[in-house]
Amino acid sequence: MSEVTYEGDDLEVLAQMPKYYSWIMETFAPYVSGHVVEYGAGAGTVSERLAPLARELTLVEPSANLVPLLRARFAGDARTEVIPEGLEAHSAGIAPETVDTVVMVNVLEHIEDDEAALKALVRMTKRGGHLLIFVPALQFLLSRLDRNLGHFRRYHKPDLVEKVLGAGAEVRVCHYFDLPGVLPWLILNKFMGSTSFNPALIGLNDRVVVPASRLLEKVVPLPFGKNLILVARKP
């Protein structure tokens, strides 16, 4: 594996969003079981929420400076393995139909050939297993920050659904997520060119905006949102 490092501090800032990640897991949790593989595990913010639901947890992270953090965080959990690889290399070495659940939170947009990656992930998933995906949405929001983070694209719902179906999975859930986040991203990141996350705004959003949005989005289908969340099943 060629060594990759992640120098940004945005993971530390975004980790201070417990309500936001709980909101994501509200959709994912019913489908998490058995042998779970999380790609792009980062510092383990999502991983710690997956661990109680998994029989076995494999955390795949290509950034050499994050791997020690993951290993330290899960040092006492014999069910958890940390693998220092990228998605493409790791998935290529996994036998077909051996994984129950694949999780990617803010990962697929980093993969240049996302269609090939999805096909590889569906191949390794057991029949009846699930693929859980969370990605940035709306291509018109693509900003300098996206590019600095290594994003090739942002997704629209029809495109993401088409790619997942083309990979051989059934889409069980797919909807836009975080409508209130669109305007701040458009102003701060797209128009003003910000290339970092503001910790104070992130904290305020998690305390005030996320709980209200979570309630609203349970009853009102969103026409658009800052992100997309998808659950697919291998038939």
C-alpha cells in the first residue's frame, strides 16, 4: 500500500457532532449486523456506533496517521480489526459473499471510479446483506473545500440510485438529508470560498438545528438536502 496521510483537522471538528451522527445511525442501525466492514473509518466516530451492533468489525482506513488512532481506540475490542488500506485494494482481496454489512460515510465521493467500487462492494456482500452509504449531495454545491478534501463529485438522488442498481443491489432507502445545511454550505463554502469548518458553527448546528431537522425530516419528504443517505440490499 502506498502511504497516505490525512493532514486536515476537519475530522476532529466533525467528531463534535454527536446528534448528527446519531441521526445518520437512526437510518443505518436496523441494517447493521454480522461481519461489518467500514471503509474510510477515519478516527472512529462512526465506528464506535457500529461496534455494539456488529459481531465482527473491520475498519479500513488508508491514512497512515489515522490508523494508530483507530487501533488505540479499539485496542480492548477483540472483535475489531483495523486494516491500513484503501477501498479498492481491500475490496479486491475479499472473497465473494463474505461480508454482511458494508458502511461508507463520506467515502464514495473520494473514489474516482465509483461504479467499479460499488460493484466490488456488492460482490463481497452476502445475499441479503446490506450496503449503507452517506454522501454529499447536489453538484452545484461543489466547492473548493470539496476539492481540497479530495471529492470527485457530489451526488443527486437519481444518479446514486442508478449506480447502486447498476452494481447489482436493490435500493431499500434513499433520501436527501439535512435540508438546512444547504444554504450555509452554498454561502460559506461555494460563494465565499471557505476551506475549513467553523467549530462554533458546527457545535451550534448540532445542538439546535439538527434536532429540529431530524423531527421535520421524519414526516416531510425532502426535495433536496446537503447529503444523501442510502440503504441497499444484495438480493
